[in-house]
Amino acid sequence: MYRTLAALAEAGQVDQVTTNGQAAYRRCSPEHHHHLRCRACGRTIEVTGQPVERWAAAIAAEHGFTEPDHVTEITGVCPACREAAPTG
């Protein structure tokens, strides 16, 4: 099963995410995008990010790299988990 998932990830059909040393797979849109992921519940939202694209290209160029590619995942706590958290 893991070979199949790895092959799907290589083909761009799913994304592989490693959290705490464990691989997880999720189906994503085929267009380049980034993720917001809740650290509490794992909810993931796909987002675009032109500032990230410009930053990655500039950093690559600064160091003489061409054809830059990157993976960006921003983690935080989603509104539902924040509201459910005990206060105090």
C-alpha cells in the first residue's frame, strides 16, 4: 500500500506530509499551492501565495539556483479549535 501511495505522490496525485516522523497522504488540487494546517485537528486548507513564489525565486537567484521549486506549509490553530480550547 505504501508503495502505491509513494507512486501516487511522485505522480502528483497526492501530497505526502511528514509530521513527527510519520508520513500522511492527502489528495490535493493539481495546481501549485500551499497549505494552512491546524496543529490541533489536522484540518488543511489549500491557499495560493504570490509573495511566497516571489520570495522563493529571489532566494534561489541570490544563490545562483535556477528552476526553483518549494513546498510551503503554515501551521497554526484553526478557529474551531481555538474556540473549543479551554480559557484560563
